[in-house]
Amino acid sequence: MMRHESVSTAMVTLLRRELHQAGWTARRLGETLDISEATAKRWLAGKGLTLDKIERLAGLCGMGIGDLAREAEQGQHGLA
């Protein structure tokens, strides 16, 4: 169970980093996805995320959810 949590946390951290590097702000995400800026900030904090939402956000960076999972998993192995 802990392993699952650490990988999912790593996925959100990686997603947040990728979005930031691609120039996505909470305001821009809100405008693009037709959500409030507050909702975008919650999602970026890892709150209220579903697999569908993660996939939508990852798609903005040209990634799929599988890409995020693989990179997060590799990052976890790198820390071990």
C-alpha cells in the first residue's frame, strides 16, 4: 500500500513539474479546461484528481498516464 501511495505521489509531482516547465499556470489551466483557477490549484496540489483528470493534464504536456506512471516508477527505483 505504501508503495502505491509513493508512486501516485511521484506521478502528481512529476505532472506538476512537467506542466510548470511547459508554461502551464493555474490560471491558464482554468481557462483552457473551463474550470476555476481554485480547482486548477487543487488539482496541482494533488487533491480531487481522478485518472481521467490526470490524463487530461498529462495530455497538455504531450504525455499519457502510462508515461507518467513509468517515469514515476523509475524515479522511485532511483531513490532506493
